[in-house]
Amino acid sequence: MSKFQGGKRPFFPARKPKAPPPPPPGLPARRRACDLVEAVLLRRRPLDEALEEPTDLSPLDRALARKIAATTLRRLGSIDRLLAERLAKGLPEGLPRLETVLRTAACQILFLDVPDYAAVDTAVRMVEANKKTQGFAGLTNAVLRGLARDREADLASLDPLDDLAPWLRERWIAAYGEATTRAMAAAVIHEPPLDLTVKADPAGWAQRLGGSLLPTGSVRLLPDGAVPDLGGFEDGAWWVQDAAAALPARLLGDVTGLAVADLCAAPGGKTAQLASAGARVTAVDRNARRLERLAENMARLKLDVTIRAVDALQLDGTYDAILLDAPCTATGTLRGHPDVMHLKSAADVDGLARLQARLLDRLADLLKPGGRAVYCTCSLEPDEGEAQIAALLAREQRLVVDPITPDEFPGIADFVTPAGHLRTLPSHWPHDEPRMAGLDGFFAARLKRIA
């Protein structure tokens, strides 16, 4: 009789399921980069917002994913042109992930310091792992290897104008001419440096941090690691602020003891400048969440300000001085925020210009007679800058331009316009090292209430 008679089965220890093999190094970061690019281009989400999503990636992989995604968005026009030249039949419809994988891998091969084999291998693996795209692994391999082979010739053929979104390129050429637009386009294809505004001794902090002192007093460095790990961060000695963004608050002059309203204030760089200069600052923003970040920044910087979560259009009271950093298309910030040109359009310029006009119409009522106001935007669109001031003066008799002069403080002479406004361009401050050059595009006008 069989010892297995009666339906009994011999005991065999249950086998533990095999753990899946770990993904190849770099694959999770590149997969995350694809997710970030699609968040911007397909789901219309700002890159910074997508970056806040939780992830279990290491800090190094998070940094790599961000760099790949941002560079892909920054150089998308060139990437798409070079891919199109190698895809005579184009890509099949309905496979956005295949397009994203090709774009991010091409970005690495062309513009980032990563081994070609790593970019190609991880791209092929991502295509093979997706049931919808696995049939295109061979195509992916061939296209990317062709890019790697022809890289030098391809790079020599690039035109920075191709990397500007068409709507933006058209507007900039109309406003600034092709030569200046080309110079700005060549500047914004580079990742920006890290600019700091320091409370005191900027030259000393530049030396301590291994940076450079800019003509306007900001400290510039190329960061290596997390910002909070830099000396002086925990002590509140400085805060991150693009050199152009640091100029408008200084245009209010001596604000010691003055009641100053900083409208649309979050995240608080200009608030910190005004408070450090001795002003009694009321920081106003309608976004309570952004004000929480502002409050955290002020606590780290050990600065005392009044915070009001209110729409600036509903603000009451009067002030000695006002800084209005108005909501805008932010087209001057493409170096650090390349997603802007893919998320915004000419229609956004028109809509935001109407909001800016409403905010400007509040200035005369909020400003005490004889008081100063500075209106600024981080936009390169004249509709959000020069045109706004011209229209305001035509309808508001209590305000006049208080002209900015080239010698008010060091470093701004090249930025002052014939009309007495301030206009910075990304192509200003050329440098042999592209990442040490330039600053954000900003507009600022100073006004005075005369009655």
C-alpha cells in the first residue's frame, strides 16, 4: 500500500516567494523623471508641485530625477527636433510613455554628464516593462544609440531659439528683437546658480561659502548638496533669493521705522529684506499655506513681521510704503522654472494683466500722501510691466512715476530704462561659465502718491 494512501499528502515546507531582483542602478530615478515630465506636459501641473509628491528615492536619486526632468523641459524643442529627424514615420498615437522615455533619455545623452550606456539601457528597460510599448524596444535602442553616435554634430546644429515655446518666442521677438531674444534664449537653457541675500557682510559670506559677490550685493555660488547644509542657514544669516528678485525692495530706499505693506508676499524674500532694513512690515497674501512657509522663513531668520492672510484687493489701512510683487506669468524665471513656458500661454498674459491692473488700482488708496510704492513682476512681458504703468498713470491722477536713477545703488546702471524703470534680462551679466551668468527677468517701477 502506498504510504500516500487515504489522500494524505507528504509534508513539504512551503517555499518562500522569491523577492523580485532590485532594479538596475539609476532606473528608479529615471522612471521618476518620466513621471515628472508627464506631470507637467500631460497633467499641466507645475514642476515644483510634482516634486513635492512623496517618494522613497534616495536624495541622490531625487536630485538626478529633478535634473533630468528640468533639463528635458528646458531643452524640449531641441530634443524633439533631433528625435523627429530619426523617426521618419513619427511615433504611434496613444503611447505618451514611449515619447517621454525617448525625450528624457535623449536629454541625458545630449545635455547631461551621464554614461550613454546608462541612458540607453534604462530607457530600453522602461519600454520593455510596459505592455503597451514593449514592441518598440528595438526602435528605442536604435534611436538613442544614433543620438549618442552623432552627438557632436547634433549639438553643433542646435539653435537656442528652438527651445523657447513658440508662443513665447514670438512675443519676445516682437518686444525685444531677434538678437536680444536669441541672447535670452541662450541664457535660459542653463540651470541657474544659487543666489543668496545676506543680512550683513556679503563679501565675508561669499568668501566663507566659496561664492562670488555680485555687483548688486547678492552672493552667488554653484551649490553642491542641500541648501540647509550650507553654513549660516540654521543661524538665519541669509536666504535664497535670485539677484534680480532682490532689487525691487531696495528701490523703496530707507524704510527704517516705516509701515510697509508687502503685497502678495509669500514665500517672503522681499519681506525679509524690508524687515532686515528696519521696516515695520505687514506681509499680505491670500494663500494661507504659502504664508505658513513665510512664517517658517521669518522664524529661521529671526525677523518679526505681521502676517495677514487676506486678498490684497480687500486690504484695509494705509501705509508709508508698499511693495507689490504682482502675480504674473513668471516668464523671467525660465532658468529655474522651465515648466512655465509649457504651462502658460498668451491667454494667461491677458488674464494676469487684468488682475495686475486691479491690484495697481488699490495703491493710491493704500498709500499715504507722499508715500512710495514699487510695482514689480518676474515677467518679461511688457503687458505685465511697462504697459501696466502707462495705463495706470492714465487713469490715476494721484500717482506719478518716481524715476529710478542708475546710481541709486551699485550694479543697476545697465538695468535702468529711459523711462526710469528697472528691467533685468536673463542675458545680463555675461560670464565665461554659463551657470555663473545672468539673472531672472524682472520689471520694477517706482511710484509716488502726490495727493
